[in-house]
Amino acid sequence: MHILSINGVILEMAKMGRPRHDIPKDEFENLCAIQCTEEEIAAWFKCSVDTIERWCKREYKRTFADVFNEKRKPGLISLRRAQFKRAVDDGDKTLLIWLGKQLLGQKEQPVEQDTTTLDAVDCYTSALRDAAKSAPKPVDHTTDDTDAVPKEDAEYGGGADGSNT
């Protein structure tokens, strides 16, 4: 309330403006712990982001970002605890690998290949290809025509039995 004196008469005047939003501190901190964004927190309390920012400055004497960075830590600890429990107790190999990379700096080492062996294999494969190209074509033995005279024999007049018929 503001007090105003006009010609010796004291008047009490109500503060102008909208009433302040009621934002319970414990509820705000729980939303921070589960990693809600400032926009999500504002939507939860049905107010604007600016209202959340002003409320943080009034209640904590700090910006939302500073308060959030502090109040989110218990949620991160809970998440880490749950991941460890699942990875270790349940044997989740994918999660174990991911945690090792994130927390321990582990990484997959590329397997080095012996290039001399690969070069020898390539050389051998090329030699086999070249040999296959220069090899004589195989004879087709799948025909059922046993009376057929091979082409070479027909040119010289010799049949399969050696006659000239």
C-alpha cells in the first residue's frame, strides 16, 4: 500500500497493476530438476517467460539461467544414477559403451590393416583373372545329341567313326 497525503488528509492507495503470479518455489525447482526449459516452466505456471525471469530476480536475486544451472543438478544426478543402475545391474551393453565414451573418454580405435598382405592378395587376384582370360574355353558336354559330328571333323570329311560319310 502506498500512503498519500493531500491537504493533510492521509489516503491509502492500492498498488496499481496486475497481481503477481503465485509460483511455488519447490514446484519451480522440481521443474528445473527434470530439465524443463524456461518456456515449459512458464507454460506450466500459465505465465510468460518474462514473468519467470522477473520472479527469479525477485526470489533468488539472480537470472533464470543462473538459477536453472543450480537447480537442474539434482535431476542430472538422478539421471546418471538411473543410467548406472541400468548399465551395471541390467547389463545394458550399449549404455555401458556410451557411458564409457562420455565419462571416461573412451573411444573406438580403428583397426589398422596390414597393407602388404592386402597388396599380395590383390596381386594374386589379378594374376588369377589374367590366367582365366587366356585359358581355353571349356567344351560344352551338356548336349544330348550323340550323333552330332564335331565341327572340326566335319570340315575334313571324317566322321566320328573315321569314315568319310
